[in-house]
Amino acid sequence: MEKNVTSTLKDAPFSILSPTGTSIDIPRSYDPTSDVYTRMNEAHQIRQYYGENGYIVRRQLIPTELCDGVREAFKKEVKGHKGFFYRQASGLAEKHKYTDHNFMINAVMNIQDLDQKKFGSFQNLGLKILTHPNIRSVLKMLMQGEAIVAQTMYFEGNPATWPHQDKDYLDALQPGAMVAAWVALEDIQPGAGRFYVYPKSHKIDIEKLGRNLNIMLDKDAYIKLVIETISKYKLQCVAPALKKGDVLFWHGKTIHGSLATAQPQFSRSSFTAHYMPVARTLLQMQVREKKLFLRDFDGIKVNYPKDQNRLQNKLMFLMETSFPMLFKKMKATAIRMHKRK
């Protein structure tokens, strides 16, 4: 009897609040024999599902030893470091922030830019994952061509990312050409900050926010607009069960984010990367073209925007960390100037 009860609890859905405040049930795990994503192996099936839904999950793309190795390297080289790192949410250089359970909550941005002398193992293993042949194979199916790595991020704790479309922050010059990937480096518990998407939202053209200064500089106004879009089109939140080595790919216009933390005792170690067709520039905030600084890694081009192994970038990093408030004001001013053009 006890075994049956345990099995029932394991298979029961997990109830949690969606970004719109409604209660939804998400899967705790998945059965490979019945999993819809596992059954899709043909290129045309993968392309069709992605085209219709704006995302696709591919199972066990990354070997377990790579996932375990990069997490161990993170603990040895990065987590205990007392210095500054560029961060995903702010784009600024900040020290680590931790949850009550000692998980780093402010994601490290662009691992390729890290100082190789200090963080070499973590950086190398991370790039091997994000440029892995299995990931590149899926990207080729979805993009119908070769890709470059435009941006990367590493998460340990859950920042509970608000619903958004990547194209409002980062995009290829060809609208809709960018593909992003979320790599699970451990089995992700349902309440640890599960990644979610809104299927078919990539087919909806939300207002060109890059031309609306007030919304783009007001996070709450932006979230309100996205949530209104979700409600208007009656979109459904989907948060697939993801195990170690699984990868979720999504379209640059697909509304996505991470659910709130309901199980703070669990980490959700993962990578995110944004991939684009081969190009020399990308688009920020829908209006600003930004130069790419590309170098080869294992046969694929990777963007190194603030490479800390270059003297000029080290000096800039030193200035930014010495005068953080000044740089924050300068960044806000630069956004406003580009909006007015």
C-alpha cells in the first residue's frame, strides 16, 4: 500500500501559480515511453512542431558527465568567488546574491567572457555544452543553416523571470531568425523555477516596444502588456518536465520565463543561450544594432562582447566595478538616446 501511495504522489501533477496568477498543473516528471517529445525523432516532425508551437524539447542531448562536470566546476571556481560578474537581469557587474538555501540567484551572463585563468574549467565545459554537436544538429534543423552563439547565461537559483519575448531585448537583424535554448544540468523539480512557454505566442505581433520608451524603461508596464496579450489570446502556460541533459528550444517571439519558486530547497542549474544565423551584428531593444565580436570555438562562432582576457575590457570592468552608479546612469542614458533616433 505504501509503495502505491508513493507512486501515485510521484505521478500526480504539481499545482503552481502561472504568470497570470491562475493555478495550473504541471508534470513532476515524464515517462520516456509515452512522452510526446521523445517520440519525435524525424527532422520534419521537429520542424513542424516548432513551427506550430514556437518551441520544442529534445531529450538527453547533453551527456551526464558534461552536466555534472560543469556544475562541479561552477562550485569550485565561480560560486565561492567574492568578485564581480556581469549579470543576466541587469547587464551590470555585480557580486553574487544568494537565496536562503545558498543558491546563486543572479545569473552569470556570457560565460565566454570570463577570465580563463580564474574560471577556465567552468568556461570550457560550459561552451562545450552550448556548442555540443547535438545542439548544433537541432539548430540546423530549426534555422535551416549554420548558427552563431550570440549570448549565454548560467543559472543556479531561480530569479523567477517575468513573461517576455526575447526579441524585445535581443534579436537577429532578420526578425524571427533567432533561436534560444535552455539546458537542464540536473533534474529540474516542478517547484524549483520550471521554465515555461506559451505555445503559439510566436505568431502574435505585440506592439513594437522598442519604439515605446515608457514601456521599455518600465518593467511593470512591459509585464502588464505581455500578460494582457496572454489573456487576450487565451494562451496556455506549458512548463515541461526537464531532466538532466534535456534541452528546450524556443523561437525569439515565443513568450516564456520561469515560474515562481515553490520548492526553495532545490536548485535549477541550467544554461541559456541565444543563437542567430551567421552575422556581424545583432539588434538590441528593437532599435540598436550592436557589433558582434566573433571567435571560433570547436567549429562554431561565439560572440565575446566583453572578453575579460583582453586588456581594454579588463580596464573597463575595473572602472565599472569601481564606479557602479555612474555606469548605471550612463547605460540608462544610452538607451534613451537610441530610442530618440
